[in-house]
Amino acid sequence: MNGVVTDGELLIRPAEPGDTEVLHRFIVELTEAEQFPGEVTAQPADVADALFGDRPVAEAVVASVDGEPVGFALYYATYSTVVGRPGIHLDDLYVRPEHRGGGVGQALLTHLARLAVERGCGRLEWWVLRTNDPALRFYRKLRARTLDELDVLRLDGEQLHALAAGSSGPDPTGGRS
């Protein structure tokens, strides 16, 4: 991998079942660093099942410097009806603070971009918290663009279960549009 790592040798490799605890720890560190609203409810077993279970729904790569895991990227396949091709959605990208600025994050994104091209994907996309200024600066430096034409919407918890049961629940607008 062509990284600018200042100390030691950088290796980016597919995650393996033995990486589950490290990946979970990185997920917790990421949410703490971002001051992500809410608590991490995922457990290491959830991560293992998502990546290595009977029906994997995501993939991950681990970045190591001199054999020590220093970051990761977790991603999954998407499909765009507009471009008629698959894509990759980057769910999490994390580099431990003491290894930032040395090219690890860019190497992880370069790895995913190559993977997207190899897989014939039309897009590599991700979400970033509006409050995460360092990440936004980093992504803009790579010439990633924000999408003004989209809003991210979510159904979860009670609302998800209500809709699944055939009820959308009370109209929060009181019938006003």
C-alpha cells in the first residue's frame, strides 16, 4: 500500500475473525472521539456476526503499523438504480489519534477506492457528522464532495416496529404538510 506512514511499515489487510475485539474497541473509540450522540450497543459478537457470520453484511480492513492495529475501515455493498452499478458505502473509518497525519487514513480510503474500481462500482460514499471538522477537512482535501440534494432519513426503535406492524403511528405534523 502506498502510504506516507512516518514510522514503521503500513499494512492494510482484510479483517479476520481474530480482529473482532480490536474492531469493536476501535468502533467505541471512534464514537467517543466524534462525540457521537447515543451509546454503542453493538457488542464484539455483533461485529463478528456482521463480518464473519452465516450471512455477512459487511466487510472490514485493518491498518497496522509494524504489526500493531492502528485503524480500520468497515464497509458494505450498495446499489444505485441511477448509475446501474454497485457501490461501496464506508460505514466507519478510524485511525488512532497518535497515528493520524501520517497517511494511514488516506491509505485506507485509497484501498477502498481501488476495491471499488476493481469491483466495477460507480461510487464510494460515506456519511460524516457535520460537527466532525477534522474529518470534513480531510475528506475535502481528497476532493470528496458533500451531497446537498439528499437528506439522510432513518426509522428505528418504536417507529421501525410500528411501520413493520403496518402502522405509521401518529402524524407528528398533526396532518399539516
